[in-house]
Amino acid sequence: MSRGDLKEIFSNLTTARGFTKESGFQVRSFEEGFVSLEVKPQEKLVQFLGYVHAGVVTGLADHAAGAAYATTLPEGRLCLTLELKINFMKPAEGDLLVAEAKVISSGKSVGVVESHVYAESDGERKMIAAALVTLKSISS
């Protein structure tokens, strides 16, 4: 399976159903070992103070990390999250939230990915969260 095919499959999975569809996640960049996703904040995604909910930010970081690790796996393999540690640094608000995930260790059965989430507004960019995600390779 080519990386282009994997990107198309991942893009379709992201927009096909469930949490990622309802949240509006979109693929921004997709390369071997690196994936960037974005989401436009919506009223249905905010918490009681009006910031995008931490669960959405975590989901964005996690989903980007899984996709990044998947780009390094052989055909017929996908992955699931084993562990996720996230630090929130600023409230999630802006015109767009962007997760950038980079593989830092790509083993045959376990990978580790660093995922940073940024808020973009008016040409400015602020890091709002950083996650370290451990993933397990599985048969697709």
C-alpha cells in the first residue's frame, strides 16, 4: 500500500464516523513519520468556560499520533494507543487547532510519538498542549 493510499484511507476513516467525524478533524499534512491534523472550534466542542474541551484536544493529539506511527508500519498493520501522557499549557481557543505528531521511536510492535497541539489565530500560533503517546502495532 502506498503512502498516498494510506493517506486516503486515513482521511476517509477520520471523516467517516464517530468522534473524529463529529469533531470535524481534517488531515493537514501526511508524510512518513509525521502527520498534522486540524479542527475548527465549534460550540458543540467547548466546555463550560467556552474553551475547546480537553477531551477534544487530547483526541486530536492522539489521532495524529496514531496516524504518524501507522505511516511507519508495514502493509497490513495499524495501531492502537497503549498509553498517553498530555500536558495542557494554555486554554484551547483560536480560529483553528492543529496537532503535529512526529514519530520518535518506530519499533515493529511498539512506537512512541510526540504530538504537539497549537492554537492558530490571526497569523499567530501558540502551543497549547504536548503529548507523548505509546502505540501498539496490530493486524488490520
